[in-house]
Amino acid sequence: MDDAKKESLRQAALDYHQFPKPGKLEIRATKPLANGRDLSRAYSPGVAEACLEIKANPDTARDYTSRGNLVAVVSNGTAVLGLGNIGALASKPVMEGKAVLFKKFANIDCFDIELNENDPEKLADIVCALEPTFGAINLEDIKAPDCFIVEKLCRERMNIPVFHDDQHGTAIVVGAAATNALRVAGKRFEDIKVVSTGGGAAGIACLNMLLKLGVQRENVWLCDLAGLVHEGRTEDMTEQKAAFAQPGGPRALMDVIEGADLFLGLSGPGVLKQDMVAKMANDPVIFALANPNPEIDPDEARAVAPGALIATGRSDYPNQVNNVLCFPFIFRGALDVGATEINDEMKIACIVGIAALARATTSAEAAAAYQGEQMTFGPDYLIPKPFDPRLMGVVASAVAKAAMETGVATRPIPDMAAYKAKLDGSVFKSAMIMRPVFEAAATAERRIVFAEGEDERVLRAASAMLEDTTDKPILIGRPDVIESRAERAGLAIRPGRDFEIVNPENDPRYRDYWGTYHEIMQRKGVTPDLAKAIMRTNTTAIGAVMVHREEADSLICGTFGQYLWHLNYIEQILGTPDLHPVGALSLMILEDGPLFIADTQVNPTPTPQQIANTVIGAARHVRRFGVEPKIALCSHSQFGNLNCDTGIRMRDALAILDAQPRNFAYEGEMQADAALNPQLRERIYPNSRFEGQANVLIFANTDAASGARNILKLKAGGLEVGPILMGMGNRAHIVTPSITARGLLNMSAVAGTPVAHYG
């Protein structure tokens, strides 16, 4: 890298930390403080009530303060990764970064605490004094052997989890990577020879963890700058190193590397040479974890050992050993059960969870975050990626379960399945609101045909359907394209074996399909030749014909192309006097709850009757999500104050709705702020038909509805489920090109729900 490039990257990093405001953290209030009443509750005199409750029962601190979800990252800056002893103040950006990772990956609040104290016993005294403030302590970047002393003293004296991530976090991720590497190599922990360089905190912790996983003590050879750690050696020795002393005299790394199955490097660049690798066992496991430059370049190692399984600490090589795979989730599980410590069983549960996740099908979210990378379990994918959202549910629940089984949990979780679902819901924003839909879909096995079966998002959704639901995907596309794209995406599914496929270029049902389409459309200008051409090229029409012929129960299309183009073929083929498009309903999942919006696609300027039909359809579909509808008919007019077009149409729609008894709440016409702000609505129109916020907004044209939907997606972080095509009896749904693989999975559950569940 040239100097100009280095300077550019350096300045970009500095700008990231400085702008738009210095640092990476801020504190935000979780309660309102808008008036005197709020102030009297937040501080004097109301705060005294919480204080007295905690004094009477210290366990209630979790209920009345943030302590139960608050971690301290504590360092004295004596061993900052890649930088060494830079002091407490200079280490602050690293500790702030650690706090950001806690929040991002596990929604744990965190304070970074940098201490000017190099005496390990005094440092431990300070940390122990923090116990009333925090639910757990993460020790970070404290040099060895001081870190061992600090952690030991804190663990003995504190009744909350104390975890030195440099030791145990690294050991856990190394343990997970080693578990899978040995599986690939066909070896067992009990049989392997391990050679390690680096006798610091991380190195010692990794070796201790390998022993717990089954490595035999006599098969571990630890080397450092002074050579092999052996019996009788006095130079640069610690109690922790001495535990791994081998019999015999001094030897160098070259002398002990022969026949090694696993090299564990936590030392420095260039320590492991090619001629050393050549002396290792077949298919050696090489963990060259020194940062920023590993003990050996992976390409150099593979030049002499093509079957080597290699991990590094760098993100630009496969198999990055990154502690973020571990520490947010082990703390999440520990905090949620009120663990008094993080014990070996919890660490091993973490290892098992991480390792198993790498062997599972890659998540669509991780694939999107690491586009272009092959993420199929094997030599170049031994551990999952940090942005795999399944880590939270898998690892934290495993840790919590281990804490309960070993008796260190003070607040055991009664329902682990519900707990895992809650964790997943905190990561997958749609998980909780979609649960009733998935549960209803599970009552029947439905066949869902995807028109764009070659799309990777569809392939991932189909894979997830097969793993998580009872529904059967049918994909329209060319078999060779689908198979190659599934393989490239790291998916185990294959056409013909795992799901049915319709090949537009060559399918034995082609004659039946074009004949059916021609029969439907022959009096609408469609000739046999045109019907044949459409059944060769138009996958939406093919899917609709399959539903018409009852070879599929529902169609999902629209991952590319314009909505109304798809709707035209669906209405042609599947429309009946009783089934016709009423409107498109989008569920927007926001930070403060769900909000439904219609009609986002179908009727550009709906008539009053179409608006009323949309309201009725929306009420029915909203209840599918376990939500009781409160529907607002939105207009620029406010309860009759304007005779504008939208106001007139909304008032007429209201009259149509009022003509018959309804079993749901609705009101209008009103502006969107009155719909969402009950205080404002009460001031404008005190006699409103429902209380609280509206949860369904019906707009008078698709421009307004679609605009609101897109603004909420892009500026408010809203996650869309939909659009749901109302009026077609759940026989077809048209998504939009921006949909994700998880969005398609959600829509498959919507499509997979029997009509009887929602009328």
C-alpha cells in the first residue's frame, strides 16, 4: 500500500471518530422528561421510592435501574491489541469501540472505564468497588500476568460476571474454529499435537480451553521468544506458562513443530516459516492470529501444505478469529439469567453454539453483509461471520441454559424456547409480529410457487422455508442456473431433490399450461401462438396458471418488474366475480410498534367503494398478525373542514362503512398526525370513535400511501412485510424489487396461511 493510500485511510479513520460529534457513544434518556410531573418522578421526590425499594430488596435494582443490562469495559491500556502499552487515555477509542459492539450486536448498554492504575491488586480494588453500578465487568487490554491477577481477585470478590475478553473471548472463538477445523480434517482433540507460540493471556487461555475440549496436556508444546517452555527453565517464566512445561532441555520452534496437527500463533509476524509448515502433519490446522500481520501468510503456508486449514485475526482472509463472535452474546445470556459468574460450562456452550452455526446454512443477512464471499462450511468457512444475526439466539440461549444447569443463574428462565424467540425477535425485527402468521401457516402444508426462482433471495427464502416451516416451495426457472446459484450461495438445497421446479424452457406440462392459459384468455385476444410464447417467457403467468390448475396454493412474484404488470396477469388468470384485487397492504415494523399502510399499489385513485373495501380487507388481514385494528381514513381534510377531493371521497367511504355494523374501529377523515397523536385528535375532534394511536392508515391515493411507506423504510428504519395483496383469497402476492430474503420468507408465511384463519 502506497503512502498516499495509507494517509487517506488514516484520515478517514480519524474523521470517523471526530465527526459529526467526537467519540462513538452518547447517553440517551429512556423516560420522558417534558414537564414538572416527569421531573418529580425522575428525580426528587419520586426517585426516593425506587431507592427505598432497592434498599429493602437489592434484587429490585434490575427492575428500577439499568444495572441489569449494563456492562463496564475496564482497561488500564497496558496491552492494547497491536499497539502495546499506550496508557489508559489513549486506549479510550478502543474501549468506546467495544461498548459500541456490545450495543450493536446484543443491545447491551455499556460504559467504558479507563483507569490510571498499573498495580494489579489496586486495579482489582477499583473494579470491585464498581459492583453496585454494573451487572457485569469486561476486562480489556490489561497486560499479562497482571490480567490473571486482576481477574482472579475480581472473580473471587464480586458476585457478578467478570470476563477478561482477551483471554476467554479469544479462547472461545479459537475453540469453535478448532472444533470445526478438526471435523474437516477428520481428527480428534484427544489425538492431536499442538504447538503454540506466545505465552500471554490469550495464548494461555486458548491452551487451557483446548485442554477442556480434550487435548492431552502432554501433547501441548508452548514456545515463546526464549524457546520451548520446559521444566527447569527460569528465563521469562510465569506460573501460567510453567503449567505447560515439557520435560527435557531447551529447544527451538523448529525442533518441536514436526508432526504438529495444530499450530496456535498468538505472537508476532513471520514466526512460522514455510519449512516448519512442511514438517507438520498432513492437513495441518494453522491459526496464525498475530495482528496486524500473522505468523505466516496463508498463501505461503498453502504453498507447502495445500490441505492446510488456516485462520487469522484479519478480515481480509477467510476464517477471521474475531472476539465479537462471542463476548456480546455470552454477556447477553449471563445478564438475562442473573448469572453470578461466567464459568467453563457457559464458555463451552458458547463454543458449541458458534461452531454449529458455521455448519448450518448461511443466513441471508450475513450473505448480504459479505457479498461475494463463499460461505459454505469447509476449509474457508470454519466459523460464522460477526454479522450473522442468528448468533444472538443460538449463543445467548446456550449460555443461559448452561448457567441454569450449573446453578449460577439467580433468575432462571422458565421457557427457553420463548426466550430464544425473544432474542431472535430483538435481531429480526419481524420475528415477534410474524409469529402468529407462522403459527397459523404451520397448521397446513401449502405449496408456494415463486415466479422468479433463479433469484438468490428466492433461493435463500426457499431454503429457510424447508428448514423452518411445513410449506413446500416450487421454483420457476432453469434447473442448471438454480443449482449453480444455490451452490455459489452456499445453500445445500438442490432442484428436484429438495423442491419442485418448473423449467420454462422445457417442462412436460408446457402443453397443458399454454392450453389452460389460452382457454382463459381466448376471448380476450390471446391466440394459441401468443399463449405458447407467454408460457415460455412469463414466469408470473406460469405461476398463476399453476395456482389456477391447483398445482400450487399460492404465487409469490415481483422481485423484479413493475407491480401493476404482475397484477395484470394475476387478475387475468386468477380473478373471479368473488376474487379481485382490493388493495395492497404494507406492514411497517417500526421501533415503537407496527403500522399498516394501504393502498400502496393497486388503485391509483380509489373510489369511495374501493376505499371502503380496502378498509374492510385491511381489518381482516391486520388481525392475522394478532393486532386489533384501529383504522384511520387519511386525507388533507380534517373531520369535514375541507371539501377537497380526498376529503369528499373519504367521507363517502365512511358513509359506506357506516351503512353496516362493523367489528373493528375506524375513523376519518383526518390527517396522519391526528391519526397517530391521540392528544391532538382529542383537541380537534373530542368525539373520535377510538382511543389511542391508529395502527392502520388508509390513504386516498397510492402516491400518498406509497410515499409514506418508502419514507418510513428509508428515514425511520422501518422494515416492511408485504405488500399483501388483498382480495385474492391468498392465492397470489406481489412483492417489490427491494424485498430481502427474509421478507420473502415472511411473505411465504403470509401466503402459507389457510384462508380459514383470517376469513
